[in-house]
Amino acid sequence: MCGIIGYIGNNNCILHLTNGLKRLEYRGYDSAGIAIINNKELKVYKEKGKLQNLINLLNEKRNEMSNSNIGIGHIRWATHGIPNEINAHPHTTNFAPIAIVHNGIIENYKELKEDLITKGAIFKSETDTEVIAHLIGYEYTQTKDLKTAVINATKQLKGAYALCIINENNPNEIIATKRFAPLIIGKGNNENIIGSDIPAIINITNKVIYLDDNETAIITKEDIKVYDSNNNIINKNIAILNIKEDNLNKDGYKHFMLKEINEQPNIIRNLINSNIVKERIKNLPTNINNIKIIACGTSLHAGIIAKYIIEDITSIPVETESASEYIYRKNTTNKNSLVIGISQSGETADTITALRQAKEKNATTIIITNREDSSICKYGDYILPINAGIEISVAATKSYTAQLITLYLLSIHLSELENKNDIKTKELKSHLNEIPNKMEQILNNTNIIENIAIKLSAYKDFIFISRGTNIGSSMEGALKLKEISYINATAYPAGELKHGPIALLDENIPLIAILIPNHITYDKLISNCQEAKARKAKLIAITSSNDETLTNLFDYIIQIPEISENVSPLITCIPLQLIAYYIANFLGKDVDQPRNLAKSVTVE
Ligand code: AGP
């Protein structure tokens, strides 16, 4: 969690730092800060709350920073210590005139703190990060060379970190290093920039160096030198990024979330038309006899749906599990397992650990991710990029459907590898081709959904139900609503309703049911809705059924195009995303940056 940035060049760094932090706001937004060297003096500015508070402060203090072309910045998602000015980064040390920003978590900070106090460190904050500042400061007193001090200090750290450090004694360089947290260095023209993620640097340059774990870089305005953990200089490739600035703008939409919802048909179209799965998954070992799908949050919901599909068209048993559970139990992964890790960001700590463990057990691994440059990819035998483009809204939408379609295409590929190119698989393929147009049909006519959402916005608790593949959709619909509107929402397989949750039902609980008429459980689901109606619950259907009798049963019907049950999650998710969006928007919530959340959860 958190985003870090560093800039050195000919220009005043303040605008570059705040622009970069703006682009990293999805990583955290409870406090922010910068450190600069202005006229040979180290200065630190921090504010609690949204980045705008820091920008306002910097505007007030503009006169103090007229000559600063080197600086580092941070946007925080609090782990150790509440979000306040003291705990905000950058952190400093009484050992040396240095300032640091940190993304990650230091696990042995308590032991280090005790030791550093005996050496004279004076702690001000409750953060784990301050330990790093003092540790580097102390090492600097020993070596008088900041890069060596950083290498020596980071060897003592347990946990994850990406760090940028500046030193008043040397206003011509930034030191950057990382382990288990992302950090890239952008090479500009007489200016260089460091960031946690591409959006932070892309307006300066598209030439980047990806720092690997335990590497340390000295960045001056003209040069970037990278060293290994033994302090030996190493050669690094410069990669050219192919990302357009437009991807990072709202394009006239009120929120990134709405923009990203509307991008889905084209993303799906491109993935269906690509040959990406066949190109990437070649020579899959033939010994695979079980599949584990491991992910968190929205990605987990995509995996829950994939279990239904893979088991339907192949003979391979599939287990889908939350990464945070998988990593702390004796699971049955072995050399005959295919472990599929799904992560939009590729930086989710639990999912990364799960995939590392799977590799240790000699399983074959596939990573489905939106970020081929992310940390999880090193644990993948095969990488399937979902090519959804950078997703800025904290609530995932387009990455979810891109993961889902990739999982469908992978299922088809697995079935074909099993020589099971049977009628079911062929039908599935042809049904997938219909998805983008059907998504567009819904997206071209959202008024009804918006009106229903506004009427529902007064309720405090929701229940989502479905059967079959759409159980995952119900879970995702409930998650979206919770995340961005802070309304309580729970999802159940409809058959579970009568085993307890029905006790909750009365006129204060809307029940959102996803009903696909060509499915074997359709009538059972209707009965469940009737049982709910008898308890006065407000009933909302998301359905492709034209059955007129439904109008007597349901208070509101959201009609979706006719669709086969097996691919319907790719369609039912659209009204669910829109319901959550319109409710949150109507309630005036911060849709793109919901409270307490951050886009990539890099802590366990
Ligand atoms: C989605 O809306 C959430 N913000 C969250 O559940 C997310 O899907 C989860 O943290 C997993 O992230 P990942 O896909 O980047 O691993």
C-alpha cells in the first residue's frame, strides 16, 4: 500500500511530485507529504487527509521552495499508526539530515527500534518506517556514504519496502531501493523520476528501469546507476512503455469507475479476438489432475465463477480459495496441480505468497494479471495478461470482466487440450462472441438502472442471491455496493436463504436476485424469491426472462439481453456494477477513492 515518488532535474520539483502523487492516489489517500532540498536545506511538508490538503499547504509555503529541483513524496494508506501529520511520510532521523519515503511493511521494526533507541535514535511517530530512517541515518554516521548506508541498513530489514531517500549533504542524488514492493525509475532528458507505478512517471518519460529486489540505485539528473546487494554496479535494461496519457484521464465521465465500466465491451472484444491464451499457454504439462484458483476480493469472485466453467467442460476438479486462507493451511497442492493466481495489480501480498508456496510445491502456475511487470509474475510458469489498461478506480470493474473472459478462454483451451472439443465447448465459444454487443446494449440504456438505484439508495442492508455461475456475480455485486456506498450487503447461493438468512428479511431489506431462465435452477430460484416476498422483502430481479408473471413478484425488474447461463456472469455484472455506482454517486460518496481502501493490498 502507499505510493512513493522521487524527482530530480532542472525544474522545480514540487509540481512533478504533486502530479505524481495525484496519479498514485489510488494506492492510498489518508495523508501525504514531500521532502525537498531547497537552497541546500532539507525541508519536509506533511498533511493529514487527502492530497489536496498537502497541495494547499505547499501553495501557502510556495516562497520557501523556489529553488528545489530534488524531492521525494508519499501518499499513505495507514498500517502502523493512525493517519495524522506525524505518522505521514517522509520520515527523518536525528542521526543525519536525510528524509525517506517508504511503501511496504517492516516486520522486525520493534526489535530494530529498541536497538536504535540505545544508539541514540529519537522516535517521533508510531510508524514502522521511522525505524528505516534511523537505521539508514545510523549507518550513514558509520560509512559517510548514503548508498552504502542504505545497502547496509536494508540488509537488516525483514519485510517489504520500496524506498526513496534524499540527503541534505548531497543535493544532487536520490537513492532508491526495493524488496517485495514495486519501484520503477523513469529516465528523462536531464531529469529522472522514480515512482511506485507507471502513472506517476509517464508524463515525464516512457523509458523505464525496473528495479529488482535488493538492488539500490543512485539517481542524479543526468544518470541512473544501479548496484546489487554486494555494492557492485550492474547493467539494467531500459524498457519502453506503451501507455497513452489518455488512459489516465476521465474522458468526460464523472468518475473513473463509470469510465472503466464503459470500457468493458471493447476490452472483452479485444481479448476474444486475440489468441493470447493459445500463444501463452504452450506445452502445459500433461500430468495436471487438479486445479486450484487462488485470489482475493473481486479476483476471487472471478475464480469462483471459473470453477463452474472449468468443471463443466473439462474433467479436472477445481478448488477456488481465498489466498489468505490458502497460505496458512496444509493444502493439497502438489506437482500435479495447476495453480491459477488471479490478481489485477499483481501486488497483492496474500496472492503472491500463495503462488510462491505453490511453486515451492512444484505445481504448474498460471498468473492472470493486468500488470505483466508486477511482483507476482516471477512465480508464474505462464503469464496471461488481461490487457484491461490501467484501472484507476479502487473498485475493480473492467479488470474483473477481463479476468473472467480470460478464465473462460483458458477453460476452453484446457478442454481442447483434453481433446474435449465437444459440443458444450463449441457452444461456450460461440456464446462468448455475443458478450461485447450485449454489454453495450445495457450500457447504452442505463436510465432505468439509475432510477432503480436511486430508489434503493435509502436502504441500509441488501441481500444478493443467485444460483450456478451467478453466485460469484452476486458476491461481486454485494462487494461493489459495500466498497463504494458503505451499505451492508451480503450474497448467498439462493438455496442457502432458507437455512438462516431468511430470518433477516422484512420490508427493510431489498433482495437482488439474478435469474437466468435457461438454467436448471430457475424455478427453484423463483420459489426462493416467493418465500422472500412472503416476508415482505423488496424484490429486484436482474433477468433475461420475458415472463410477464415476474412483474407481479418483483418490485423492480432490470432486463438484460437473452443470454446463456454459462456466460451470463459477463453480462449480469454490468447492472450490478451500475447499481453500486449509481447508489454511491447519489449518496455523494467518494466513488473512485472509497474510505479505508486502497487499490493494491500489499500487506497481509
Ligand atoms: C475490488 O473492487 C477490490 N478493491 C479488491 O477486492 C481487490 O479485488 C482485491 O484486493 C484483489 O486485488 P488484486 O486483484 O489486485 O489482487
